[in-house]
Amino acid sequence: MARRRVLMDLRPLRESPAFRRLWTGNGLSSVGGQMTTFAVALQVYTLTHSSAAVGVVGLAAAVPAILFGLLGGSLADAVDRRRLVLLTSSGLTVVSALFAVQAFLGLARVWPLYCLVAVQSLLRSADGPARRTFLPRLLPAEQIPAGAALTMFAFHMSLTAGPALAGVVAASWGLKACYLIDVLSFAAALYGVARLPAMPPAAGGARPGVRAVGEALRFIRRDQVIAGAFLADMSAMILGMPLAIFPAINAERFGGSPQTLGLLVAAPAIGGIIGSALSGPVGQVTRQGRAILVAGAVWGAGLAGFGLAHTFWLAIVLLAIAGTADVISVVLRTAVVQVATPDRYRGRVGAAEYVVGVGCPQLGNFRAGAVAALTSPAVSAVGGGLAVIAGAALIRWTMPALARQRAAESTARATAADAPG
């Protein structure tokens, strides 16, 4: 019994064949996607020998997601979400195939890569929000935290396994093989979606467009629980995200070798794997909003400690602790948002969550780099971590409904909102 309480809850995989197929397909495709991400960055750097040029890849991905993510969510609330994901996933397969084509043709240009990344991001702006609506349709409310934990486990596994596998494949067979593996991995994802039942939005859906986006944003603003969950994530990412200062701290304190930098970058993802694997107790949390704020504060404390650490193993441990807290926060936020959102809004609210997830880490890395340039990398890390803790306390004070939130009350409120009349 104690083991079951500690380890990740596997009931969604055992009891829902549809979720199992979707999870397996998405996991395999995510590994392929990380291989393409690795290959694009390496190809751009090989062509330009410029870190700034590699940075433009992130910009090409972030801008379409931020500009069109909310509109993609309004589309997900207007049509059958299963069909939409089949369409967008097919488009993403074509984009991955075009990455492979340009590699086989030997095009020594970066602009095709930037264009393909932008198109890929545009398709994901509709694909991501629509996928986020699947969980409440496939699992009962009490299993949604477990489903979110399993999803995050697969995601963090892809973050570690994908680049590692891509490095081996690229060294042995070249970047072309990385792109081809990504294309083949989409077969698993498409199969998982194709076997799902039809998923039309409740109440016939809403007409997509700016008005539908505005309606969803007003809904988020009125609901303190959902708005508070979003603000907690924005605060944690914008004030705390530290990746931009890893190279400088690695050079100042740990010798500057690529191996130590790789371990620093991997440490939060390793923490994410640990947090997902030991997420059994998360499903038993009744006051999920309060737990989101506590996990965010632990994330901040881990980052502040990292900024003070001069021993390499201690820095790795603190980053892993921060990553563990972050994944627990994400699992809880997913459960809160999915359960508290009426079905007719889920695509648009999921789009807002998608935009926050894509844009805020980038803003956080910009903040970390700017503060480090004005002061020092250590000040950036410590100050960012302490600011995250202060942000969690401020949200707790100004939005008490989030801390008082109970899972059963959120379920009842969303069910009532979806009821006819």
C-alpha cells in the first residue's frame, strides 16, 4: 500500500485503452520531436557558427505560438477535436518530412530551417490546445492528476532520451537519420489519435475567432482558481527560469566543460522524471491550489540554492529538486485547470495554458540573461529564486480562492456550467 501511495498511479494506463494508446504514441513521437529539435540547432550552428543564429530558432518557434495560440484554441472549441488533431498531426508529419528533404538535398541555408520551424509552431498552436481537451474525456476526474503525471513523465523522458539518442544517431549516420526517425515516429502518434472516439465540443461549440478568444479570457479572469493557477506558473517561469545563465555559471564555477554544462541542463529534467515517477501522493491532494503555490516556492528555493552552490554535485541536486517541484506544480495545475474548466471552454483555456507554457520560459530566460549581464549570474539565480517565493506568497494573499480550492468543488462547478440551460 505504501508503495502504491508513493509511486506514480498507473490506473489510467491499465483502465483506459484509449489513453494508453494516446500516451504511448505521444511518447514515441515526442522522442522523435526532440531529435529534430537537436538536429535543427546543430545544423544551424554548423552552417553559421553563431549562437545568435541558434537563438533565432527559438524565436521562430515562440512568435507563432504566442500570436496564434489563442486562435488555435478557439478552433479547438468549434470542431471535432479528434479530427483537428489528426489534421494538424498530419501537417506536422509533412513538416518533419521536409526537414529530412532539405537535409538530403544538402541545402546550405538557414532560412528554410527557420521557415519550417515557424510552420511547425503554427500547426502546434492548434494541435496543442486540442490535445489538452482529451484528458477529461478519456479519464474520470479523480484520475486526471495521474494522467497528467504520466504525460509529464513521458515528456521529461523525451527531453533526456531524445537529445541523447540524437547525438548517437547524428554521430553515426548524420542529421538526415534524426529527421527520418522523427517522421517515422509520427505513425505511433497518428495511430493513437485515430483510435479515439469522436470528440465534438459540448453544446455544439463556438464560432472560432477573436470574439471567442475574448470570451474565454473573460472567463479566466473571472475564475480566481484558474487565473491564480496561470499566474503561479507565469511567476515561476518569468521570475525563475535559469537556463540562460547555465553556461556562465558553468564557466565560472565548474570548469566550463561541455560535459558539466550538459549535466546542468539535464538536471531539472531528471528531477521532472523523479517527480513524475513518485507522483502517487499528488492524486490524493485535496487542496491542489495551495499545493501549486508550495511547489512553486520549492522551485524558487531550489534555484536560489543553486545560485549559491559552489560544489558541482550540490548544484545538480538543487536543480533536480527544483525540477521535481516544477513537475508536481505542472501536474497539479493541469488537474485544476482541466477539472475546473467547462468543456465548451477547454480548447481556448488550453490554448492560454499553451501560450503561457511556450512564452513565459522564453521571457524568463531573457530576464535571467539580462539581470546576469547587469549584475552577475549568481545574483540572477538567487534573486530570481527569491522573487519566485515572493510571487507565490503574493498570489496566496491576493487570490485566496486558489489556496482554498478543493478538487471536488471544482468538478461540481464545471459540471454545473456544462449542464443545459
